[in-house]
Amino acid sequence: MLVLGIDPGTAVTGYGLVRRDQNSKTGPAGIGMRLIECGVIRTKPRDPLAARLREIHQGVSELISRHKPDHLAVEDVFYSRNVRTTLALGHARGVILLAGEIAGLSIHEYPPAEVKKAIAGTGSATKEQVQFMLTRLLRLKAAPEPADASDGVAAAVTYMLTAHMAAITNGAHNAARTGRPAR
């Protein structure tokens, strides 16, 4: 399974591709995960919003075309005091979701606090705490850089962890229902 995680932004959109590695030794979270690629899509601050959105859409579409992920995990909008910033971020998320929908991906959205809780154990974790935990979960020597890329990786890992927990929970539920042990 390959997951493309995205941290939306109109100036800088972070992304990370994480693969569930069936053949690797089980990682700290009980599943083997491997970082495939991470980075950012930068737009020109002086360009009109429509041009920036086109660049984000093209960048995400190119990542999807090149890597062919199974799932798209997108960090949800945080609500800023600046309404204009919140609206622009919503536009960026829209073109990212559109790229995923056009490609037929399974799309999952997570509020920032849920990403932090999945990765670091608390919804109020700092960026540094999330980056530290990513290095442990993915067995990296250093945190993904820049911070926006790290946030995209965190979204992908959040999907991996929540999907893994859902599978465990469903297996236990089915075992209780059928009387057969979960595998």
C-alpha cells in the first residue's frame, strides 16, 4: 500500500509518500513503513491565486501519475483568525482533493490535532515532537525537511496507523462475532 500525504498551502504544499512494507521488519508501530519521497510544491507569492492553484493541482497530479498511490491523506483546514488565509487554504485543499478524485484515489482527511495525536500521542504536540516521532516510526536518521514536507509525511503515516488500527479492531470484532480467533 502506498499513501500520498499532503499538507496544503497556497505558498508551500508539503507532501510525503509512505509505503507499507510487507517484507520489512515490523516497525515501532507494529507495521513496517518506509518513506519513499517527500518534498514541497512551491508557488510564486506574486502570482494570482488561480495560477498558484493550477501549479498545486499540476504538482499533485504529477506525483499521483508518477507514483500511483493507493490513498490520498490530506490535512484538514485549521481555522485562522485571518479569514482570507483560511479561504485560500480551502482553495488549495480543493484542487488537491480534485486531483485525487480525478485519479480515483481513496481520499482521507484529518484535522491537524488528529494527525498530531496519531503520530505523537497528543493533539497538542509541537512540530518538533511530531518530527521526532516520524524519525522513530519510519526509522529515519533525521526528520523529513522542510517542515511542510514533514507535515505531509505525517498525514500519510496517520492514514497508515489508523488503517492498521481499524483492521485490528475489525478483526477482533469479527472474531468475537464468529467465535474464531483474529489473525
